[in-house]
Amino acid sequence: MSEESFDAIVVGAGPAGSAAAYCMAKEGLEVLLIERGTAPGAKNSSGGRLYGHSLNKIIPNFWKDAPVECQVSRETVTFLTGETAVSLDVKSQKFADQPSFTVLRSKFDAWLAEKAEEAGAMLACGIRADELIMKDGKVIGVLCGEDEMFASVVIEADGANAWLAQKAGIRGELSPKHVATGVKEVIELPPNVIKDRFNLTGDTGAAQLFVGECTRGLQGGGFIYTNKESISLGLVVTTEEFLQTEHKLADLMEDFKMHPAIQPLIEGGKVVEYSAHLVPEGGLGMMPPLVSDGLLIVGDAAGLVLNIGYMVRGMDFAIASGEAAAYAVVTAKKLEDYSKQGLALYQTALEKSFVLQDLKTYSKVPEFLENHRIFGKYPALVEEMMVNLFTVDGTPAQHVLKPMMATIKRRGGFVQLAKDAWKGVRAL
Ligand SMILES: Cc1cc2nc3c(=O)[nH]c(=O)nc-3n(C[C@H](O)[C@H](O)[C@H](O)COP(=O)(O)OP(=O)(O)OC[C@H]3O[C@@H](n4cnc5c(N)ncnc54)[C@H](O)[C@@H]3O)c2cc1C
């Protein structure tokens, strides 16, 4: 049994935990960063697109040093049916003004944790925190196997499951409605092949999101991100959907890869990594108390993820929440008050920042996305309209509007479409 004491113990060296540890260590606090994996990132999965703003705030121009893959210059959202893909494709130099990058988490997480170490944090890998140690209702440390480790404050950054808070009764069990299951493969291909297939130049990359047949109409979507020497390809599907269908995620993945629009992109590639992970998607509806006496919850553990269909953001939220938690702890140390009130600055900072404001702005999205027409009927409707638009068969042509109205009528009617569109506009 060993006893050690720190200003702060951070549980989990993902983006949230390492950002928190980095910011506290830079301010001279004694910080222990615990990671259950053999190395940071070893157990982590992510689609792989990092919006750079929040990391740029704490490590300016981080991309000059960080192991980022490609700077995203091309965005595509695609409706998929069995045989057809209809895309909105945007390629712009302007994306470079607020750069976002594709990353591979095993490299990226290791780098960010190393930054925390360089700033003075102590990183301990291969150690799992099993539970919070409480005294008089206040968190005073963590129990790791037989070892007790003590700190003025614990920052819980252990990802979507948030086991520690669950075990301590601070948050309830996760509802299948509030989490999605994500699977991802990393498929190796030569760099010149990736550039040719995705129409890319230099170190730029592509980000593609897919709706429709890739999930067989289930609530969720697919993604492809290009890296330097590989492609990250995967699916994210609401967990509740799997309880109600016979579909298996592994089967959906195989079908997605065999789709005529996807197969040519990955042909000849070698799968070098496969991972599966939960994604908290319930937004404000699943958020636990963020602050308790001696405890702050950050990143996925706090449910800070935004999935709005054409964009998935978790890592920038994780990093910003880690930073906000760190500065709340720095202030609490100055005041020697680690109570809920003493740490309340964390909640206030999140409310003032994009983190809680974006989750509020998009708070209707989870409910909007429960509409299955978005994942089944509407991709089919878009397909029919676009295939008609570009088909010349020698019969007399009609003005565009007439066949489009006929398609809408056949696929559920104008009133239904208008209602759904209005809900979408309000949610997004
Ligand atoms: C398939 C998929 C695609 C995604 N795509 C994107 C995307 O493109 N862009 C984006 O921004 N976000 C994306 N996300 C979400 C993003 O990955 C997460 O929001 C982000 O990783 C959250 O960071 P975190 O540090 O809070 O948690 P995590 O990254 O989950 O890190 C938690 C860390 O805690 C460790 N840990 C857990 N329990 C313990 C314990 N008891 N003791 C010690 N250590 C512990 C874990 O090993 C891990 O290292 C995606 C997620 C998935 C699953």
C-alpha cells in the first residue's frame, strides 16, 4: 500500500486529461496523470479529425510540432443508397484560416501526454483507477488496485463510460439512447494513391461523412478521413438501434466498404488497425454534474460531444474542457478551496465558452436525428431526384420542378418533407 499526495490527479490521458495536466503543470502544480493503457492513445479510437482551435489556444501553432496527418482542405457530405452516392463537395483554401487536421490517436495522444510531461506532470501508464476515494462526501484521491493516491482535486477524464463517477453514484448508468457505438478501420495505402483517389495535393486531406445505406437506415453515419499513408474509415450508430434490429456493426462495416462509391477508394488497401468505442451523443440530456467537492469531470466523461450529422466534434470539446478544468484548479489552489464552490469556475468557464454554448445551440439535434426518414427515405429521395436530373433517355424532357414534385409525392409527400425540413432548420 503506497500513499502519495498531489495537487491534482488526472484520470485518463486522452485529449481532455492530457490538456488538463499540461495546463496545470505549466502553472507549477504537482500533477499525476494516470493512464490505464500501456501508452497514451493505445486504447483510444476516434474518426480522426481534430478541429484545431482549442489546442491552438493552449499550444499555439501546435501542428508544427504535433504528429498531425493532413490539413483538411476538402469536405464532403454524401447521401448513399444501394447503388448511388449524391455528394455536396467543398474544396477550399479558406479552410486553412481555421485549420483542422486528421490525426491518428496512438501518435497524437502520446504526443499530447508528452507535452504534459515536459511541462512537469508525472505520467503513469498501465495503471487503472478503480474508484474514487471519498471522505466526508469529498473526493480526496483514487484507488488503483491496492494503491491509494491522494490529491486536493481529481479530474476525471476517463472517456465515455465515466466509470469512476458511475461507481461513486455521481452519474447514473449510460442510456443506450444517449450513446452511439463507433467502429473504425485504418486502411494503409501509398500516399500518391490516396492523393489521386481523393483529388488532393501536398499535405492536404479530405473529410467525408455519409448518411443512408451505410447504416441501412439506422440512426448514424459513416466517415472517411485521409491520413498521410492510410485512410480512416468507420461508422457511428446509435446504440439503442442495435437493441431493436438484427443488424451487426461488423456486417454494416463490410457492406459500407463494398459500396460501389467506397470500394474504389480503398481498393488494394491493407487493414492495419480495427477499433470500436462508445460515443456519448446525448448532449445536455446526458450531462452529469460537472463539479463536485474535490472532483471535476471533463471531455467524453462529461458527455461533451457534438454530433450534428455533417460534423462530429469531441476532441476540441475535450481539450477546451481540460483547459477550463485546469484553470479552475489553479484558482482553487490559490484560494485553498477545493469544494464545489471553490471549483465552480469550471462550470462558469464552460458556460461562457463554445463548449456549453454549442451544446445548447444544437440541443434539439439528438431528438431531430431520431427521425428515421433522414437515414432511409430522404437519401432515396435525393437519389431519385438527382438520377432523374442527369438522365437523358430520348423521351421529351420536362421542366425540373415537375418530376421533382412527383418524386417528393411518391416518397412521403410535400407536407411531411416541409415539416422535417423545418425541424431540421430549427435544430441545426
Ligand atoms: C468512431 C469514432 C469517431 C469519432 N470521430 C471524431 C472526430 O472525427 N473528431 C472529433 O473531434 N471527435 C471524434 N470522436 C469523439 C472523440 O474521439 C472523443 O470525443 C474524444 O476522444 C474524447 O476525449 P477524452 O479525453 O474525453 O476521452 P478518451 O479519448 O476516451 O480518453 C480517455 C482516456 O482515459 C483512459 N482511461 C479510461 N478509464 C481509465 C481508468 N479507470 N484509469 C486510467 N485511465 C483510464 C483511456 O484509456 C483513455 O486514454 C469520435 C469517436 C469515435 C468512437
